[in-house]
Amino acid sequence: MIGQSAPFSGPSAQTARDYQEGLLAWFADVNRRGGIHGRRLRLVSLDDRYDPKLTLRNTRQLVEQQQAIALIGYFGTANSKAVLPLVERVGIPYVAPRTGAKAVLKPFRPMVFNLRASYQAEIDRVIDQLVRDGRHQVAVVHITDAYGEDGLRSSQVALARHGLRPVAIAGVQRNSTNTDAAARKVLAAQANAVLVIATFTTSASLTRDLSRLGSRAQLMNLSPVGIEGLQDALPGGQANGIGISQVVPFPWNRRVPLVAQYQQLMQRQQGEARYGYTSLEGFLAARWLTAALDKAGPDPSRAKVVGAFRSLKSLDLGGFKVQLGPGDNQASDLVELTFLGSQRWGP
């Protein structure tokens, strides 16, 4: 059994479900082909409503009562920080958490197998692009939790490399839509770019407030915002021009073998498939985990799966390469920038 705790209710529910769909699309295909060494895969997903206390309670249930062999696809920096002591104590692989925070990556944690690029890498790419575009007056709006604080520190480091600092910094509570004060602070600072470190509920609210106040600043988000949720929350072309950093390939580029396979299996899983970055990330995580389970042999254990991840070292998943080295638990540094148009992407 493979365990997952994620926010399947509340403002981030759509993002969690999209990620889960990607996991299930690959696991279902593996089971159709006979499983791993004859063993069928079973995913048990529990709702934590983005509450670190619930994440820890769910993890205890998955690890101690249901004897999960691995954990996958957890959401949130604070949520990961809450469970890491338990993960390390019981020695269970903690695969592809949806965070790129330094607190999860460093110091080296032998049970953590991180699929995505760090937040620092995402923010470096965003700031480099803004500076190249002549947008040097950058404001930072962040949620006031571990994710937002990590992102704020990373943005200050990225700006300092260009001899800059934020022209304004505004904090907003997680999942809050009370963003008017933050928007007014951005406007007063005459920012021509805003780095938003938040989930889509807060980001969409800030976007509406800035538009209402007449701001023409370029808005940039990080990958955890949940691009699908952001588009749904900003109908009628309001999302047009917003930038988002991404840590997986473009989900509509069938020339990438991995993406072609993802689309095929999502169609089989859903009937009327809905493609996106979040479900592709879940699909990639599932593929990576099953590669380790296969290498762990016909009688797997948590320790054997951990050893299998380390022995895989470099692996090409079909146009997306993952690589681990000594003292390194971050498998990919891929960061790409996308900008939303007035219409959704399609096949």
C-alpha cells in the first residue's frame, strides 16, 4: 500500500485531486499489466485540509496502522515539516512532496526523494526574466506560513544578485481573500512586477484587487499556485498575461514521449481527459516510485525501496530525467516559464 495525505477539501481541493488523478492513471496501468512483481498497487489518500496537524495524524495512520511501504504526493511546506520527524524515525520513503522549500531539501534527509526543482530555482528564473524585461521594481506578496516565508527569503536572495531588493513586501494569511491592503501596498510602491507566493485562492483575489486599483504590474506565480485553479478563479480572460513557473514539461507537447504516454493513460483513466501540470507531476511521481519498487525486488520493504531509489541514480522517464547523487535528494532542476492566454491550452 502507498499512502498519501493531501488537501482534498477546502480551497486547494482541485489541485490535490488533479495530482491524485495523475498518480492513479499510472498505477491503474501498472495494475492492468500485472502489477509490480505480481503485486497490485493500492493508493490510500487521506484528506488533511492543508492542516499540518491533520497531516501528521493521517501519516501516523498510514505508517503505523496501514503499514504503507511509501508515502507520496504530500502538499505544503509546513505539512512536510510536520511529518518529517516521523518519516525519518520509521524509515519510510517520502516521495515527491509538492514543495521545493529549503527546510525539506537541506540538511540532507535520506528518506526524502524530491522530484521538483527548489523554490530558489523557480524564483531565480522568475526574477532573471523580470530583470531582462526591464521590470526592476518588484514587490513580493506572500502567504504567512512556511512556504511563503521560504519564498520571501528566496526572492530577496534572487533580487540581491541583481543589486535589487523588493520595493514592497506584503503578507497575507494562507487561503485568505483579504488582499486589498496588500494590493494597495503594491500600488503605493509603484511596483511594475509582483511575485506572488501563494495558492490560487489568494493569488486570484490579489489579481482582481490590483486590476480594480488600476495596476499594470506583471504578475508572476510559482508552480504550487495551482494553474488550473487559478484559471478557474479568474474567468473571462482575467488571467491573461499572468506568468507561472513550472517544474514539469508542457502537458500538451506530445512530442515528448512521457507526455504522449501521460495523455493516453489520462484518457483511459478519465474518459474525457483533462490535462494539466499538476496531474502530470503526479504521473511523473508515480512512474518514479514504481521504478524504485520494481528495482526493490519481489519482497520489498521500506528499506529496500529507499536503497532502490539511491541505486537508480540517473533515470530517463521518457524525456524527463531524474538524477540523485550522494547527499542529494533533489532529482530535477527543470524550471520553465509559462504565461496564460485568454483561452485554455488544449490537445
